[in-house]
Amino acid sequence: MSRTDHGWQHFLGHSVVRSRADWPVAAEVLVPLVGPAGGSVLRVLATPDIPGLHPAHLDPRISDLLELGLYGAGQQAIAALRLCRQRRGGILSAPTLAVSVANPGDAAGLSPKNASSAELGLLLALAIGRSSATQRDVVATGRILMADGGSEPQVGAVHGLHEKFLSLLKLAQEPGAAALPKIMFCPLVDPDGTPVATRYGSEIDALSAVGASVFPVATVRAALDSLGAETLVRHRSESRLRVLAVTVGGLVAICAAVTTLVLSPVPIRFLPVASDEGLVHMSPVRVLASAVNAHRHAIGEPCQIDLQPAYLIGDGIGIRFASQTPDRITELTGLHAAILIVGAQSGVKALPLPLVAKESLLHDASGKFLANVVTPVEDNLLVILVRRIRPFDLDDLQREVSTRIAPLDPSVRLRAAANMFAHDGMGALQYRFRSTDDFKKC
């Protein structure tokens, strides 16, 4: 069947229609299914290889799924993806993709109930393929549930998870088989309401041993955010538009350059801290609880638990930081900073910081602060945010981050928060640590 361009060829710099084998794969999702012949794993590909007009006028993005009994699952995936509202990566529209199955023989005899568990995988193939996410391959199983009123699509329970986990393990252990993708998404609970992480702990551990981490999720948004797939990929043609805009007029170019500099991320770095004994430690450093209460500065290196920096609850985390590349705009405006501590269980806490004056980040008198560890025993992400011109609204900042990560399983909240700040366009330092009450280890 002949293939047409549908916009992606120009995006990739191609100008002719090519054979199916030559098309680039934008995303690949492994979808474990349980059919009449037992468990199997489908390779779902998202490519710009759009089929021509179907005799039954089917949606060309999913028409290849009709003979496999997956067309209805594809329709549900497309409808749910529309509700997810991925952010534009630029001015031009993102390219159109189609999904197909690389091993269609493994999908023979699927019932509608079995086929519905492929809905999450089909959606993620399209979403990842159109996004700027760096992780281009995942494993996924789950139904998609959509309520009236356009609310966020939910990930519904599916049957046969035990057989699906075993199919993936079997695939990973085949001689010469490629490694499984690093991430697998599945529903939070089984059809009877039992948490997946509880019922299938041994299978999840076995998959983790072969390099695939299983993340139960309640919503489609949770999966997209943890992959960093919430933003659509930028169209290549926009580079030509930006060059053209720069040449239109000198005044416009100068104004654009100044605006870009003012709004551009401020690169910052951690600096060393000297203790009262004259020892130098690279921050963040541990400020002992006794010193925090006495307003002294007894500092040292944090302890290590499972190869991760750890602090006793009540300790302080001492930070010293500075701008890496001072510029004239920074000298004139100074910088505003804020600190967030994201706890895997306890959520988001935004802590105020004063205006960091120009002397502070441009000379030896760097920005400093002390954050008390008051979270429960859990893994945490400390984030320092710095920008020019405008101070942070801490309430809005805390609310925005909380809204994004609250629906997620606690095991992926820190990764989702890290991805969020990595793409937010402001200066950011991130530091993972564990809060503990184990006095023997700390």
C-alpha cells in the first residue's frame, strides 16, 4: 500500500515517499497480552508511515490495527490522548504518526476484553512519538477509562497480569534477546481491588532484576509526566523561521536577544563550605541536629544509606551556591531564589529565600541557606530554583508541583518532579537525599 507524507517528511528533512522498512521509528512500546494460545508480547511501533485511504474510511493512524482486533483499542487511545493536551513544543503543529504491530502473528485470536488492555500501550506509543521525551521505548498494559466532562483519563485494571509479567520475563531470557525497556507502566490495582505492587511483588522484583522497573499508575497523565512526554516535539522547520525572524530587522533582533537573556536559565553550582575545624566540604553538607538547635555550625559529610546521601530527621542541610556565568543583566537585576523539598510520601514544601543580591552570586559571598530535615523517613528531592527579574510565588509554585505529582505512585514522584524542573527553563540545582531515623547508620 502506498504511503503519504502527512507532514512528518518535512519535519525530518525528507521529501520523497519511502518504503515501510525505511521509515524511522518514533517510539516503541512492548504490550504484553494474554490470548487463547497464552501470553505474548506485541511490539507496537509509532512511525510517520501513514497508510493511504482505507476502503471503509477508517482512521489512517490506526487502520493497520483492524485485522488484529485492536482498532477499538486504538480509537480509545486516540480519544484519551486528545484529553491529555500535550503542550506545544513550538509554533508549528507536531507531526502525525500511525501505530502498527511489528509481530502481528502474536495478536491472533484476541477477544475485545484482552484487546482493551493494549489501550495504554497504544496511547503511549503515539504520545512518546510526538513528544520530546528522551525515553523512546517502554512496556505498558492497562485499560483507559474516561469519565464524562473531559476529565483526566484513568488507567483501569486488567486481567492476567501474572501471565503478562511471565511473558516479559520469558522474552528477556531468550538467547540473543534485546534488553527490555527500562520502564513498565501498569494499573495501580487488580480487578478485585488488590494493589498490584502487593500481589505481584515477586514478579516485579524479577523484572527489576533484568532491568525493567514496574511503575503502577492511576492516570495516563502520571505516565506521561514521569517520562517527560508532556511537551510535543519541536518541528525542524522552526529553525528556518527563527533565522528568518532574526534577519527581518536589527531592532527586533536586539530586543529579542535582550528578552531571551533576561528569561534564560541561570546556571548555578554548589560551592564548598569550610567547617569550624578548617575542613572543607562540598555542599550540600550535614549540619548536626545539636548544632542546628544551638545555632552553631558543626558540619560534616552526610552519611550514606544504600549509596544515597542521608540525614537524620532534625539535622540541617547546609547549602552554598553561586552563579556559574555572571552577565551584565544579572549585575543589574540581581537574582531571586527559592527552595523546594519534594518528599516521595509527604509531598511538596516550598521554603522562602531572600533576594540574592548581585554581590552574592557574583563574588565569594555566595548564596547560602540552611534547610532543616523535618520530613518523615523517605526519599527526597531538594531543588534550588533561581531566576532574574521576578520573585517566586511560593504558594503557586508549591501548588503547581503538588498538582503534577500527587496522582503519581510514590515510587515515581521524585523522577516526575526532576523531569518537570529539567524542562522548566529556569536555573535549577537538584539533590536527592534520604531522611532517616536510624541513629545506628547516621
